[in-house]
Amino acid sequence: MTDTLLVLLASFLGLMLIGLPIAWSMIAAMLVWVAYADRWRFLPVAAERVYQGMDSFVLMAIPLFILAGEMINAGRITDRLIHFANVLFGWMRGGLAQVNIGASILFSGITGVALGDIAALGRVFIPAMVKQGYTAAYAAAVTASSSIIGPMVPPSLVAVIYGSMTGLSIGALMAATLIPGLVIGVVQMALVAVQGRVHNYPRVEMDRSMPVVARATGAALVPLMIPVIILAGLLGGLMTPTEAGGVAAAYALVVSVVLYRSVGWRDLGGVFQRSALFSGQLLIIVGCGAAFSWVMGMENVPRMIAAHVGGWELGYLGTLLVFNAVLLVLGMFIDPTTVIILFGPLLSAAAVLAGIDPLHFGVIAILNLNIGLLTPPLGVCLFAAERIAGCGLVPLIRATLPFLLVNLAGLFLIAAVPGFSLWLPAALGF
């Protein structure tokens, strides 16, 4: 490792650890590198790289997907999805916890953001579960754990960013993440079923006659058409990701404002403001990360990683195991978007050299980073759920550990069986 690369990485990590936002840490570290390496001629190019990192037609899908999710949240359409999940899953032991996970699976097909899932569903389920006798820590643990399904089930903002950074087809990547996302939902529900029997958690008692099921299905059908539109457009080759995002946002606007009238015209200003703020926060990280990656390219980091991995001669399984460990550790400390921008192209290229299918590796990377959202010290999903539950971080971490273990078991299963990731893209012709 050269002294200039060491200064670059040390500056970035040091600034991030003292609390500087990640985007500004990357830019400041670049400035330190420029000064230390006496490469002032690159300074104008760095600013251009930030702009070019954001100037992508594919990345325009991000604010559009965010707008669709914000519109659905503002329209309180989540109530329909929760009622539908109650009908489907509430009959099981630990019914309300099962409904929490089931609603996350349904809701993730609209937002694709873990924190959006917690914000929308946590305020509903955590108080309701506490009222029914669950501890606040357990209610928060179920909410936080189920929220990581969101970035796996299309539309996934993380998949859009990963695809744009690595050159993979975003439609193929969204198809590849769908079944693994459902697998994670199933293993979490299995855990709740076991815990429900051990602790004698109650079922949700309600009328589940055919007319009630039909009405609940009909009420949920309209919002659930958003992921259907996105998947049909992307997988059928009818729309690009950006066009699919635009159609989803327009559909959500019509549903919330015209059909259900749950959002007034005066409320739209706040919806657009929140969408713009969240989009700006994501895209500035993307832009700064692209510039930082360019500097690492100048330092020949991709070639160094490929040479080291090739020199280890780990083979397929060894490389897969090492990269899983690396991604889990990175996800514990750094935001998934930042990890993908900085390391996604490098690790993906090295994985391909080891014989790992790039789509399969993309699914593994996204799932690893999602699990990192549940893992201290970063654990942003833990902090978000604890803020709603007010249960204390230590009890929450203790309640989350079983969910963390089953999520890791699901990750191991998905990594060991590529068919979970590759069957659907192949069946759809990708």
C-alpha cells in the first residue's frame, strides 16, 4: 500500500469516526490526498466526477421510487396492507408479530427502504404489540428485523444503486433479489412461530370468513399493484428503471389523491419536500462516492484487490466465505449505499474472477449489508426502532440476537444455493 493511499483511507476513516457525514468525509479525504500527493491539477476533475456520479439516467429512478413511497405513506394506505396481513398471518401463534413481518413483506414492495418500513409500520405495530402483552424490546426487534426485507423485495433502491455501480441489469438484479427476500421473511416467521409456542404468544382473533378475506384482498389490491407495475415493466422489457419509477409515482399520486382522496392537494408540498430531501441525501453520497472511487482507481486499488484475492487461491467457496465476512463487517460500520459505491465494483470484479456469478454475488452483497443494518455499532434500524419503542438499546440488542442468527442462517442458505438468486432471472430470460 502506497503512502498516498494510506493517507486517503486514514483521512476518510478518521473524519467519519469523529462524526463528519460520510459524503463530506469522502470529499475532505480527497482534498487531503490532493494536497499530500501534490496533485492539485486533479482538483477540478474531482468536482466534475461528483457531478458525473449523479448524472445518470438510471439513478433518476431513486427520487421517483422515493416519491411513490412517500405518497403511499402520506395516504395512510398502509392500514389496508396491515389488515390484509392480519387476515393472512394473524391466525398463527404470535399472530401480531407474524403480521408485522408479513406487512413488511407487502410494504417493502412499495418503498424498498428499511427505514421507511420502520417509520411507517413501527408506529403502528410496536404500541399494538406492547398492548397485547409483548415486551417493547421484542416488538422493536421484530420491527427492525423485518424491515431489512424491504431492500430485497422490488422495488429496491439498493439494487438500483448496486446495478448502476457495477453495470448489472437492474431488472435482472431485482428479479434475483425477490426469492431471497421471501426466504428471509420465511425464516423470520419460522422463528416467531417457535417463540410463539415457547412463550405462548396469542393469535390475532378476527373473522376470517371468505367475504372478509375477499374484502381485505380487494382493499389491498390497489396499493399492491405498485410492485406489480414495476416488476412487469422491468422484467417484461417495457420500461427502464427510471420509467418504472415514474409510472409508480404517478400511480401512487392518482391512488392517494384521486381514488382514495387521503392526500389533499395542499399536502403535496410536504410530500415532495420530504422526497427531495431524502433523494438529495442519497444522491450526494452517490456523487461523492463516485469521486472517491475514482481516486482509489488512481491508486490502483482494484488491481491490488484482484491480485491479493488471486494470490490467496481460495477458490469458489473460499472466496465466497471471505467476501461474506468482509461485507458483514463493512455493513456493521458503514451505510450500505456507501459500501456499494466504494467497494461494490471492486468486490464484484474479484468475485467474477473467482467464478461467482455476478447476479448471485449482488444478491449476497445486498443481503449482507441489510443484515449490517441490524448489527451494532451502526445498526441504524436498531436505533430507529428503539426511538419508537423507548425500550433501551441493550434490551433491544438482546431481543434482536435470535433474529440476527436466523437472518445469518438464511444468508448462508442463499449463498450456498445459487438457484435461489438465479432461477427467476433465468426463467425471465435475463
